[in-house]
Amino acid sequence: MPRPKTKEELLKAADQNYKTLMQMVDGLSPNELKTPFDFSGEPSKKEAHWSRDKNVRDVLIHLYEWHQLMLAYPKNNAKVTDKKSAVAFLPADYSWKTYGQMNMMFWKRHQKTSLETAKELLAQSHAAVMKLIKKYSDQELFTQKYFPWTGTAALGSFFVSNTSSHYDWAIKKLKAHKKNCAK
């Protein structure tokens, strides 16, 4: 599916990929759910997330926590009129160079969260993000620099990255786990 360029495409892609992800989660066997992720024998899977996430819950919580960032971003910048006073997308302790550490903090925060709770949290945050997207026009979402607080980016690019693209990432990860379990 191509990267969304309109509000309608964004809503459709986000909803479709979310449904695909949740159908995949619901379709995992008990063995696939209890088997820890192990991508150590796959040299192409070098990024930190391949070793960070140990199970389905970890993936769902990762998505949930990034939804929280997305929901806070416009709210934190509602009264901002210039880039200087903008509140960054990432929490103050992190940058785009150190966001891996933030992801580990999210991971640690939820080690006692159950899979069922993770599913509920993600369902709630997905609904909230979809509702937020609907508040914006195509122009507000997909015009670069429309809001001073998004810098040179369009607000829609943040939504795409935190919905349809992120769900696609999760789907690929779960497919890789399912494939490993079948070996």
C-alpha cells in the first residue's frame, strides 16, 4: 500500500493495517503466543527492536506508547505560534538520535502488563488517534510547515508514521515470529 497522501487515504490505511494486525494477533496459536521472539539467527535483522521485543505484548505496547506521543504532540502545541516555543514530539529527555533508549524505557515500563491489557490499551489509543486525525483537514495534515511546531514536516507524516506504517512494521515482525515458530 502506498504511503497515504490525503486524510481519506490515511484513515483507510491506518484502519486497514490495524485490523490486519489485530486479526494476526488473534490468529496466533497458543504456542506462537507463548514462544519468546528469537531473531538472533537472522543477520538481516540488526535493528535494536529485533532484540528488544520478546513477545506480542511488547510489540503492542510499543505501538500504544507511540500513540501516546502522537496524541500529546498537537495538544502540547495547541497555542504555539512559532517554532521556538514548540514542544518536541519526543519527550525532553530524548532525541531522534536517542529514541532507542526511550523505546527501552517503554519496554521496561510494561513488563508486568498482560497481553490482554496491551490489546485493550492499543484499541483505545488507536481509536483516539483516529478521532484526532478526523479533526484535521487535508491541508492541515499534508501541507508541510502548515503548523510551526512540526518544523519542515507535515503533521500527517507524524500520523502516518504512528499508524499505518507502524502497524505495517508490527505485522512484519509478527510474520517473522510466526515463520520462526513454524521451523
